[in-house]
Amino acid sequence: MTEKKENLKVRTRFAPSPTGPLHIGGVRTALFNYLFSKKNKGDFVLRIEDTDMERSKKEWEYDLIKNFEWLQIAWDEGPVLPEGGEIDFKNYKPAYLGQHAPYRQSERKELYKKYLQELLDQGKAYYCFCTKEDVEAQKEYLMSIGEPPVYRGKCRDLTKKEAEECLKQGKDSVIRFRCPVNRKLAFDDLIRGRVEFNSDIMGDFVIAKDMENPLYNFVVVVDDDEMEISHVIRGEEHLSNTPKQLLLIEALGFRVPQYAHLPLILGTDKKKLSKRTGETSVAQYKKEGYLPEALINFIAFLGWNPGTDKEIYSLAELVSDFSMEKIQKAGAIFNIEKLMWINGFYIRKKTLKELTELLLPYWEEAGFIEKKSFNIYSVKETGEEIEFEKLEKIAALYQERLKKLSEIIEFTDLFFKKNLIYEKELLRWKQMADAEVAESLKESLSIIMGLTEKDFNKSNLEKILMAEAEKMANRGNLLWPLRAALTGKKTSAGPAEIAEALGKEKSAERIKKALSLFS
RNA sequence: GGCCCUAUCGUCUAACGGUCAGGACAUCAGAUUUUCAAUCUGGUAAUCAGGGUUCGAUUCCCUGUAGGGUCACCA
């Protein structure tokens, strides 16, 4: 039964259930499957496990595909988004790419039925008519005496005739797998090495509610075989499902794939990453302004590393350097600090145009600007027009300050607001007296007014400003009140660059406003 | 509770059985700065415990401890 799929093409799969938003753990599993298959010139398959019709939703399936598109993780086979705009989820059906379509389990029921019937006919599976309550009570009892809580009902000894009789009477039933007694089940996990289980710990588990509703452990085995999956790479939470699947594979006469159980991604509480201990949905990270390349780079390094000091990796580089042997065995805590650092790094790497384009939706979302025509936006609060190049200048000021794109809102509101609201005290640098602050602002104002519209740029401003500032006891005496007047903030980029981005008129206006606080 | 998995700085991790136990993030100090950021320099910081095996264990073995996963008519 341990005949391996050697010499076969490498084929991996990611098989999510569309029961919620795509989460980080899912991305990691998908990523490693993708990397391994690409590294080995193989195929990567996406299969939608929607056998649980109650919990599965097409919206989630759509969300999943959308997010992978954003992450740029592409599959060779599986569902792809239909062309066109609005999605009607009631009738939503993806197109399928590949030889083994459909890739949705809900559309593959005939296949499962065939194998289910086969197991039933061979007596390897049987109908069970025990009530949920009875099974539950038995489990609790077994647990209380320290035995494995497995099904040891009587239905396994029912003759086919008796079973048929019960079926005819319309008794509630499920289909169980006849689990062999005291069988050693071993496999060589690519990450963990040899792992052994005894068949007695699982009892006769349920493989289908009925002929129409097969369950996870059964369908996985059928699909993986039918789709010729060579390597099953999945989270460690599936480790204990493996012996059940091994048994099913044997019963159905399938070939055993190679298994690789990935360490879990942990929350700060060291438990499996969940909503409680940190954001888990990819969509949320996207919304906050994490770049896909940062997320991929970061997630790849959760439980894997190339064995060198290189830490910045594109998806393509990951493919070429990936190796299963370098995968960690222990779980890894999702460390948001490092993600932020990597994200900041990738933000700094963007061209100004790219960055500005990425920021546009955030400014629009915040209600700062509105697109008017190609390259022209209007500032909503003032009605002024602002062209893309100007927005680029603003973006440039914050490129090295951003850790995530959404931060741009709090950084740049000053460019889009009519009036700034701040305390008078903000304008004071160290121990300056009121009169000194006013004097300083007047000096700045005259410098600004002294420049023509044409000469009003960062380098000219900096030259004059610094020359003046040097004359003072402390450069801050000139620079701080000016910067504070222009921005209304404790922290920001330098005054010259802010003034340039703001423009002469607006800069002057802001200084006058600040000055008015001292009269 | 049964079964299974795991264990190096706070975090992610490197180290054919021989290294001053290395790197990155975070942190601290310094340089640069009007502020913040970025950048540069430097520092603090780890082999879970106890037994073996060995000339020599972070590394191999055992026991313990701790953490995690899983025991559905979910996946």
C-alpha cells in the first residue's frame, strides 16, 4: 500500500473551503504548494471543497480567486473568474481551466457516488443507523475511561439485508468506513519524517451522510487520485487525518501521494492563528495597504528560509530557491512588526508613479479628492484642481515614511484641507517666547513672499531658509514654527518640501493664519 | 484524557558532531536631522531540564517539562 507516485509529474493542489474570507494560513498553504510545483516544473491545481453546502458560499469562492489574483499566485488548473463586470452570485459559476474539470466538489458528485457504491458493494463501508445521541454518549463514556473516543456501534455487523430493510423504513443513516483492527499506518512525511498511527484510534469514521453528500476525508482521497496529485502539502492540522485517508486510499486501490505537513502559523498567543489574536483575512491586509509582494515575501519566511542571509525575495526568486528540506517543523508566530518593515521596504522601492497610483484609492476613499479627467483630480473641500504630478510630489514626501499605504491619510490630510486645526503651543520650539515665534513666522513669510511663483521650489527655499536659520541661535527657531504652521503636525517632512508641495499661495496663507494666533 | 507534532535571542531563523552560537525584525545607544522617517555605526539578548553516546553535543538517543494540533453527520 505504500507504493509511491514516483516518476510522475509533480502536481500539487490547494483545496480550500469557501466558508469565509481567504486567510493568511490559506495563502501560506497555497504559496508553498505553488512554489513546490513551480520549482519542479509541475502543475498547481485549485480545487474548491464545497461539499458542505450549508457553509459554502459562492461569494467566498469569488473572494478567494480575487485575492489570489491580487497576490499574483496563479494556478494551472481550476476555476477562473468569468469575464465581465457585476457578478450575479445566485448563478455564479466560474470557468474551468484544465483536464479534470469541474474543480468544484459540488459538481463532482457522480464521481464520489461511484466510489461510495464500490466501497459499499465490497463491504468496506456500511450503513449505520445509530442516532447521533447514542454515538455521542458512547464517545463521552470512552473518553471518561481513557479510551480513544471512537465509534464502536453495532451497525458494522448488520447484514446487507438488515441494512436494506432499515433503509426502506426510511431510518436516518450515515455511511461509515469499516476500519481494520490494530493496523499500523505509517507514512514518510517530507517535513516530519516517518509518522505512525494505529488504526484503532479512529474507529469506523463517517465518510458520507448519504450517497449525495460525501464527507471530507473521502472526497479528498477521490479527488486527489482523480486529479493525479503527486504531493499533498497542507497544514499540520491535517496530520491526524492522514491515517484515515491512507486507509481509504488502500480500500479504493489508489496510489499514495507524498505528504508534507506544514507547521502552523501561530497568533501572539502561540495558538493557531485566529481572529482573536490578529487579523487573518487577506482582504483586510490589502485594505490596510500591505503590498502583495510584501505579504508573499513575509509569509514565505514563516516556516521557511533559504539558508542564506538573503531575506528579500520576489515570487519568482522564491520559486527558484525554494526547497522542502528548508521548511521548519515548529509553528511560527505571525510577527506583524516584521511584515511592516518588509512592507515599508517595498513601498520605498516603488517608482513615484507606481506609489501615487497605489495611493489614489486611499485619498479617494477618504474623501480628499475625486477624479475629474485624465490626470486631473479635484480637491473636494476646496474645489481646487490638482494634477497627478502634484499628487506625485505629495506622495514623494511620504514614501520613506509609510509602513502601509493607509497611513497616507493621516500624513497628507494637510494638503487637502481648507483649514488646519491645532493648538497654538504646537508652533513653539523649545523655550521660545510668543514674540519670538511671531518674529520667526514673519521672517518665514517674507522669505516665501520674496520668491516668485516660478522660483518657488524646494531647493531655492531650502537655500534661503537654511541661510537664515544658521543666523539664529538654533535652527529650530526658524524651521519648527514654519513647519508646524504649514502642517499643523508635530511630525512631518521638512518645511521646504512641504511648502513646495503646498504652493506659494497656500503656504503664505497658512503662515498668516498661524501668525494670527499671536496677535 | 487518547493519539500525533514540536522545542536556538522578545519574534522569524542560521550553524556536515568542533563557530567567540551568525543574520533579520523589534529594542537600546551614537552619528545625521527643526521634528518624524529613512540611512549609517555600535550594543543588550538564545541553545527548555536531566541523563546518556562521544575526545567533543545546539546537533544523535532516552526521560521529563512546556507548548501546539487533533479526536464532527466541518474542512
